[in-house]
Amino acid sequence: MNTDLSTLPAGVVAVLVVLVIVQLALDVVALIDLYRRPADRVVSGNKWIWLAVILLVNLIGAILYLVVGRVRTEAAVVPPTSRPAPTESIADALYGKRDDTDPR
């Protein structure tokens, strides 16, 4: 079955082009994330399986990896600072304390 793309309606060709771009973008994002992520932060700990899923299962493989294949990291909680709150304002710290006897 040889189908010439020129015989397809323009809307169908546009949808196909968009799907190809989305698939390529998702594949690139998933592959870069898989490369940078340590093996212990990947579900099942085997990067080769996820590489095959991303490359062989087309659009769904990259989505599966991004949604299910990554082990979520806990959000970093910033501990409260032990420093006391500043007693002077920012303007005083930048420009010096204002002299109340100055007529300005």
C-alpha cells in the first residue's frame, strides 16, 4: 500500500506532522532524562529495559517512562534559618541610619 502524501487532505498531513514532532520531542526528553538519572532512581533499576520501551513503543513508551518509570525524589525542604530577624530595615542597611535632626 503506497500512499502518496499529496493525496491526503492538508488537515491530515498537519496532524501527522504535529504527532511526529511531539513523538520526537518526548523521545528526546525521555532519553536525556534516562541518561542523566542514576539507575537506582529508575523503576526496576534497569535502564536497558526502559531504553527499549522508549524506543520501541513509540509515543506511549516515552510517556510511560516519564510517568511511571522514574522514581520520584522528595521535595527538598529548606530548614528554617537559625539567624534572628534583622533589627534594621533594608534601607537603613544600604544607606545608613537616618538622622532625625536632619531637616530634609
